[in-house]
Amino acid sequence: MNIDNFRGRDLKNVIKIVCDQKFFEELVDLPNMILKNHTYYYKGIPIYLDENLKYKTCELLYKNDNNFYDDIIKNLKKEANHLNDRLTRFRNNNEMNNYIVTLKSLRETLDLIKKYDWQLIYSEYGIENDKIKNIDDSINIMLANGITINNEGKDIHDLKNDKNNLPKLVTEIAVWECNHEGNIRNHKVWKTNIPYERSKLNSSNEIKCEINISKDIDVNELSKNVSEVICNNMKRSKY
């Protein structure tokens, strides 16, 4: 959610605002911001920083974690299973009229589930390569202290060569769940050493993660699967 969407957002039942540093810098200029006991509040809602969030984004934590819609979805899934059982019975008994009516009901039920259930979203994007900054810091320390060779036996020329061989951007992967109201939960981020080139991704660097949203989501299992995808792609990368 960017700052423009946030301004017009209905914050009813929101109990916490979580954002990155850049989003906070824009948020702090809005009216209704107060500082109390070393914590900023917007319209009475506490604000927290999360370094895992990127590119001027924020998440809203709601009271009761949307149990109302969770209960509805749970019942709709039970109804879908019931309709599916009826479909099988009508097909076996060659009751085609009942079969067609039930098929339409099942389709409408599945459409409702898809609309209101939590959806799994996947994104990959480029971030600055920390290794480049580390090399720059090492060079500056060596120059400031008159050191010609570091602990690894490399001089400044060697370090600059290492820096030039590194990609400026590496790929970061994010996975989260989002519902029809734009609420977010289970936001997870993985940083990789895979070079990121927006217009030049090739088959050796591109990360693919196929997610089946037709079944209940197990986020812990998802984390394991995505981690395996990252490891496999890192093994194929030369970095």
C-alpha cells in the first residue's frame, strides 16, 4: 500500500500500522500524527517500523484478524465439498438436470471462495548488493589507517576488482497472503545472491515458484518450499 492509498483508507478496527522507513518519512508529514512515549501514533494507532518491508510500503493489522470472513470461508468450503459429493452421485445416477443445477451452485460457491479467501501472492525484485557496500567500507578503513593488505591477503586493487565483478542488484523474494480488503498477513522475505536484471532475466537466474491456492495454505510448508527454490537457483548462479 502506498501513501496515496493510505490517505483515503478506512482505518476502522486497525490496531497497528507497520511500515518501512521511507513510508514513515512520508507518513510523518500528515496531520493527526503525534509522538507519545517514544512511539508515533496516527489517528491514535501506533506505528512500527519493519526493515523487511521495501519501497515505501505499509501493512495494517486489524482487530480480530478478520475472523468474520474466515468463518464464512470455512463454511463455504464445507458447502463446496458437499456439492461435489452430490455431483458425483447425480452423475452416477444419470440425473442430468440435478447435475447441471448442482454444477452451477458449485461454480458460484467456488467463485465466492476465490473472492473472499486469503490469496497467496509472490514477488521478486532487486535490492542493493550488501557485498558492494562491505567492500567499499573495507577500502575506506584501509585508506584511513594506511593499511595496504587486509586479513585475506588482498590489497585495494584486488578489492576493487572483486567489487567490479559483483552484480549491483541482487534478487529479493517476498511471499504474503492478502484478502479482498487488502489486509496482509504472513509476510515473509528471502534475500538471495542471484543477480537481478529487470529486462535481462534468463532461465539460469529466473526464480519460479508454483503455488497451489486451491487447498488450505500451510505457510510453514511454503517457507520450506520457497527456501528450497532459492537454494536451487543459487546453486545454478555463478554468484
